[in-house]
Amino acid sequence: MNKTRMSRVSEEIKKELSILLQREMKDPRIGFVTVTDVEVTSDLQQAKIFVSIFGDEAKREESLKGLQKAKGFLRTELGRRIKLRHVPELLFKVDASIDYGSKIDNILRKISHDEGEK
């Protein structure tokens, strides 16, 4: 499939899912969830949804379970909002890149602080 079309579909899914998670979800298990990226397969059968979840590990697991449970609702709503012949299956993955970046930032600040004391 055309890379441009895949990119447009990914961005549209990302935008609509973000809106759905902010405004439509009533599940108390789903905390502060941000959609960071969406990757669709070339045949548009599956979409990997990368989410960043605020909170500790237990809160992340609970939010991920809530997202897994709400897959059907989210897919149905995406079908109503986006004109596609087939709405892709949603696979939720936790995006650890923000945590990793924060960890690296803390290490660099510590090194900078230690060098400043010498």
C-alpha cells in the first residue's frame, strides 16, 4: 500500500482515538492515557497503538486492562468516525520512550551536578 495513505490513516486513527479516550471513555480503570503513536500494517488489518500512561506500574497495568476491555467500543467508534472499508484490529502497547527519556535526563542532570561540585 502507498506509504502516504498508511501515514494518513495512522494519523487519523491517532487523532480520533485521542479524542475518544479524553471525552468518551467512562471506565475508571483508564487513567491519564496519551496516544503517542499508531502504526498500521500495509493491509490495514492491524494497528499498533502506542500509549503513554501516567502513574506507577500497577496503574499502567490497570489502564492497559481497561483499554483491552474497551477495544470493541473504540473500534466501533473509529468505524463511525473514519470512512474505511475495514477498521483495523487495535493492539495496545505501552510506550516506554517517555520514561526512558526522563531516566536519561535525570542521569545527565546528576552528572552535571557532580561535575559542578568539583
